[in-house]
Amino acid sequence: MCAIRGNVTRLLLMVCLTAILAGCPLKGDNGLTLLLTPETLDFGADEETLTLQVHRNLTNAPVEPVVVSSSESWIVPEVCTSDSDNCLGTGIVDRVLIPIRVDRTKMLLGTNRGEVFVETGGAALQKLVVFAEDMLFVDFRVSNRLPAVGQAVSFEDASEKTDSAGDTVSRLWDFGDGTTSSATDPVHVYSAPGLYSVSFTVTTANSAETARKAAWITVGSPAATVDFEASSTSVSEGDSVVFTDLSVSSTEPITGRLWDFGDGRTSTNARPEHQYTQAGAFTVSLTVMTTNSSNTETKSNYIIVQRKVAPAARFSVNPSSPVALTTATFGDTSDAGSAPILEWFWDFSDGTTSREENPTHVFEAGGDYNVSLSVVSAHGSDTVTEVVAVQVVVPTAAFAISDATPFVLENVSFTNSSTDGSAPVTQHIWEFGDGASSVEENPTHAYNSAGDFEVRLTVVSAHGSNTASSPVTVSFMPPTAAFSAATQSPNVGDAVQFTDESTPGTAAVNSWLWDFGDPDSGAANASASQNPTHTYSASGFYTVTLTVRTPVSSNNTDTLVRTDYINAVQAPTPAFTSEATNPDEPDNVQFTDASVEGSEAIIGYLWDFNDIDSGANNSSTAQNPTHRFSTAGTFTVTLTVQTANRSASVSSMVTVVFIPPTVDFSVETVEDVPREGVLTDGALTTDTLQFNSLVTLGTEMDAGAFTYAWDFGDGNTSDLEEPTHSYDNGGTYTVTYTVTTSTDVVAVSQVIEVDEPPVPDFGALPQEAPTNASIQFFDQSDATNSEPILGWFWTFGDGEISVEQDPAHVYTVVGDHTVTLTLTFEHAATGVSMSVTETKAGFIRINP
């Protein structure tokens, strides 16, 4: 019998371990493989059950229970129990048919996708994809799941559907107490206590579906909520499982329990321990009794019991025929059986062993080795022995030559590129063909004579030797002619120094022959010196040739020809003139090029005016530049003219004289109507005098670079260009104005006469009086050192005035009054009438 436990459910097919998936032993067995047909199950919108076919390959591997599970709760593997159901076959390759059902009440609307998994011990997990479409999802809500007897309960349709389901045709409610309703959202009253299951069926034009909720409404005293768990749901034959009751009763005490373990045995304990003695899938149920009710929880195929199967030892070796002294990798491919393998023991038949799961091993010698592997698990052990053929390989000789055509006495590098065989190379034997040899791995060798030689390398290992050869041709090395000239573009008439830069070959150079390409020079056109000189008397291009020789008998000469190597040129003759651009500007000089070209055109000019203070203007590349010198003096000016291949310079002295500036100044008063000419006519101590600079520039062009110094003759000075100044006392003062340029200091002086005006002041008696009292004012002005006073003008602060010198005044207005006295006098120096004023605020107080 085969049983299932679905959804996270697994289907355990106890498929007659000696019949359905068992067969005769097969030679060269590769292990168990499960084959599924079809690869995809598509239920569409209508199918409820489809059949999955499970095959196995031709094998004698031990077979364990087949377990079928699903990834989604709506995919339900069904039970297959007998041959009459056409779900079990016989023979080695016959099929097992497994019905797969879908529960559309657990699907989501639209297309649902899940997977079915099929597995058994010793075979890889297989899976297939399942598709199904749900057009209608039926669900409902209730207002109260724990009503009292006679209390109304509201039911609400919470179903959803797709457009393909069509319009809703009908609804049918079954309240579990023998009554029904076709209303959309009915109200129902339960008349007796109890636990009621509710079902709700919705029918549309293209679909119908029922939602069933077991024990959904509890009226009056509820029954106990039953649940339980097991210490393990997957065990082996003979293992014990502890079951724990997790049930809860909210209103009545639990009075009893009845366990059914699915194998014909039961228990009434709250926490029983049970031993399963046979393989299979077992459904466990627990019934819990209270004072007035009972309730049962059943878990289908809850306990999976597997048969104890010992491991089957197998292994692989890579490479399958290893080479001695190289690493071979051994891999455990054993079938674990029903329990994991705990121990491995390898015997390599050469005196060495290993307890690793996948060891590596090096065989020291060739031959056939009987390698065995023993594996042990909690359910048994097994040993397998196989012959491993170990090979030996001789090394392969090979080498590279840095130069297969070297010269005599030249070092040649020989590089070993041999490869090891099954044993490493331990010896390198070189024979160079000239009687010399070496045992280095990568030697160097120089041949003492020319000729053809055969080089041989023999490599030796513990497993044999091998030889490789290659020819070498040796010849004399010739010299290499080379030379240079101190200059390749000399001036006509200048001697050119030639330097031999030749390198010797096998022997040193002992002979030189020069041809300077200048036949007009006669015998001087040739030389046998190593480093000669030659003078070219005419401009033009000349080809120079050097031939060198060594004393060896062959391959001893080399010639170097350098075409148009020397370009003899007639140099240009630089010259220039200079003169000031204007007699009043001797620092601004015009320079005129007067150079004469040689055999090359002049293509550039560079002037150096030797005037460092002029900064970037100290040089010029113009042919005829103008330069303004920054200071007076004598300057060495240099002109350099340039051709394509050379340059020539000439210098000349230029003397620069500067014209100093003209300095003068004027003075005026800072008044609304300024007075001028005060230097001779006089000023007052009350005047603020403006000193005006009157400078005419000379050669100096940057007046901003000038400095100014004023001495006012009374001990005061200023460095402003046009300052102001006031004198504290009358008198005669000499004013000196000094202007300093980068080349000159120019000063000028003038005399100024300063007079003092009278100093106004006054008093009064009394200063505080009642109204209508007479107050006497009296003039206290000082005119000792000033011009005589011509008149007095009083304002008493109450709108009244007086022109007397010492007036009396009567105040009729109470308060503080400001009094002002203004003196008039004639400035004798200018004949102008002037005035000075003294004001005293709040000077007089008048009381009521």
C-alpha cells in the first residue's frame, strides 16, 4: 500500500521494495534516477485531477520510499493504493501513477503557479511545474464567531471573480444547523449551543466553488481546540516519537484523550512516546474530550518512517589512470542508504591509508594497485575494491638559444624548456659541439672559433631520459663604423672636429679612412687619422664617408656614408644704428637694423637693451624697435640676428640723458569765494589755505611715480601733492615745495604773510533777571594784534538787535536766550571787509 501526505504534504509510496522499483542486479550499475512524465501539469480552469507518471532507470540500486510534496497548499498529491487503481506497475522499468489534485478554494484569482517535488533515497530530487487558473475565489465573513444562543449573526459575501467567470447566478449558504439561505448577505440565529461548520457556494455562468469553514461558529460553550506536535515527523524503523498535546479548552476542563498513531495502536496519555516498527506514512489523530463535548484533530501522513538501508560503497579516481609521482584525486560516490555516512577508510595498496571523504594521493611508482574504500553509517557498512593502473612518463627535452648565429667570443644563453614526465628532471647534460659541456640548467657559452656546431641537451629523471639537439653557426663579428662632428653647420672657414665613434668587432679597429666630400680642398679632402679636423672654404652641403678595418682575415671592414652631413654656411654680419625719436625725449630711442645677410636669409632678430628696470620691455624681436629707457645712463645694446642654422651678435653703447621737470605752486583760500595771490597780499590765521602743485613734466612720463614734500615754514610738513594748511599765528613764512623723480630732485620756495583777525568776546550784567529788567552788555573783544574793529552787531535771542559797542537791553520774554556778537573789520592787505562772530547759547535767563 502506498499512502500520501500532501502540501507541504509529502506522498510516501511504499512501493513494494522488492517488486515495483526493484529488479535484478545490473552490471555496471550507475545508481537510481527518477524520470517524470509529463514535465508540466496544466489544469487550466476546469481540470481537477491529472496523473503524474514516475519511472526509474534500469538499476539494481536499493530503493527507498518515494516521497511526493508540493510547494503550494492548493496542489494535493492523492493516494494510490492498489494495482486495480492502475497506479502501480511491476518490473524493473514499469511506472508508478500518482494522481495530482488541485484545490481551487485555496488558489488566488488568475493564473497560479507551483511545483511538485519527487524524491527518494539515493536519487536526485526531481520537480515539475504546475499551472492552474482560478476564475472564482469564494470567501465570507461573519460578525461574531462566538454568539450566544438566540443571538443574530450577520454573514457577508467576500467572494471575488475574474471576468472569465461570468455573472453570478446563485448563492447558497449552509449554516451547519440544517438551515440554508440564498441571500447575498444573510442574518442567521442559532437556537441551540454547539460547534457549527459553515459552507458557502457561489455559482457563476462559467464556474462554481464552495468555501467550507469547519467548526467556524461556536454557540454557547465551545468545544476544545485540538492540536498536537511530534518530536520528529521523519524517522527510521524502530525509532521512537514523542507526541505532545497542544489542545486548549477555554470553558470546560479536558477530561480525556485518545491518540491513534495510524499503525493500529492507540494511547490515552497526554504526552505518549510511540515506536514505529515498519516503514510507511502514518496518519495521526488526537481526540480531546471535555465535560460536554469532544473534538478531533487529524494529520494525514504525519509520520514518515523509512526503512533502514546500509550504505553502498563506490568511488571515482581522477585521472582514471594516474601518473606516478603526480596527484590523483579520489572521490566518494557511495550511496548513503537511509542514514548519512559517518566514516570513510581508504587503503591505497601501497602501505598508505586515509580517513578523508575525498582524499588525494601520490603513487611513488607505476603499476596496478588494489584500492579499497570502506564506508560506515548508523545503518550499516560496505567495502568496494577497484584496480587503479598507475603509469610512468619519461621527461621531454627542449631548449631555446638566445642567438643561433653568434659571433666568435660572444656569450650565448641556453634556456632549458624541458618538461617533467612522471618524475621530475634531476640532471641536465649540455654538449655545445666544440668539446665544451655543462650540467647547469640554463648555461651560457662563448665559442672561440668560427664554424657550425651541434648543441645537445639530455635530461634525466627517475623514470628515464630524453635528448634534444639544435645547430649553431658562429662567425667573426665585423666592426661598426660611426662618427660625429662637433657641428654639422659650421661657418665657412671654421675648422670642424670629427670624432670616431666606431665599435670593434671580434678585433679592435686599426685603420681609418675619411673622405670629407670637399674635392676642392685637394689632399686635405682625405685623412687616415682617427679623429681629424677639416676646414670648408665655401658654403654648401658636403657628404662625409668613414671606412674602418680590423686585422682579422675576413668580415673585417665597415663603411658609413652620411649624405649632406655638413652644411657649411656664410654667417650674417649684424649691425644697427640708434637715435632719439625727439630732442625733448632723449630716453625714447629708435633702433634701425643695418645687418648684412650671409648665405642664409636672416629670419629673426633679438634685441637686448641692457635696461633691466624696464622689465618685459628690456628685449624685442622687431627688426627696427623703439625703446624708452627707464633711467639715464650708458647702456650696452646687443642685436642678435638668426638664420635657419646659426646666429650672430653685435653690441653698441647708447647714452641716455633725462630732462628734469619744472616745479612751481600757487596758494588760495578755501572759501565760498576763494582769494588768490595771498602769498604776496597776506592771509589770516582763520583761513584754510589750499596749496596747488604746478609741475611741468620733463623726460619723466609717469607722474604717478613722483614723491612730494611741503615745508610750510611753521614747523609743519606734508607729502600730499596738493595739501591744505592753516597758520596758528600771524607772521611771515617761507613755504618750500620739493618734487622728487626717479632721476631728479627739484625744489621751489615762496614767502607768505599771515595776519590775525580780532577775537570777539562779550559779557553782561546781570545774566539772570526778571522780565522788563535792563541788562547791560559790554564788548570784551581782543584786537591787540589785529586789524582795527569797524563795527559791532548784536542779536539778543528774542528777535531784537543792536549795533552799539556796549548796548543795554530789556527782555520781555521768559526763558533762556542765546546772544551773538559779530565784529566787522577791513583786511588791510586786500581792502576787503570781513567779519568774525562769537555765539553764547543760553547766555541770558529771564524769570517771570
